[in-house]
Amino acid sequence: VAEPRNLTVDTYRALADPLRLQLIALIAARGPICVCHLEEELPYSQPRISKHLATLRRSGLVSTYREGNWVYYSLDLDGLGVAREFINELEQSIRTPHAADSC
């Protein structure tokens, strides 16, 4: 039986790779951007970059649109919101009194 999808886990797994972090940073700075321009910026092959972009797309961190033969990547703010929401919940938890606080 497959486990239900956990968007937070998917998001952080996608962000856990150094190349994907580079891709996210480049897309944020220069997006929407075509994979051909990402190839120019990075010392990796197109298939390797495309594989990592697919992971980012599946996790919801980037979205795509096609223009002729070219596919353009941009950040998906909803996907970034999943990561941000988890961090915000952690921060809120730190400020919440806990049962162990009265021991």
C-alpha cells in the first residue's frame, strides 16, 4: 500500500540536493528561463539538468510553460509556500508553552 503524498516531505527532498538549490536560485534570479540558458550557467549536461528540473516540477517548486520548442521554468509560489509554512509552524511551536515547561 502506497503512503499518501506528503507535500512538505516532497518539497524538502527536492531542496536537499545542491544542484537543485542552484537551479532554484537561478530560476528565481532570471526566470522564467529556458533550460538552454540554465545549461550556459552551470557545468552540467542538459539531461542532468532536465532530470533535476523534473524533480523540482513534481515537487511543485517550479512550473513550466512551452513556447514553440522551448520550455520555460519559473518558481511556483504555492510550492515555496509549503516550505515556508513548515518553517513558520516550527517557529510558532518554539513560542508555544509545552507540558514539559512546568517540570
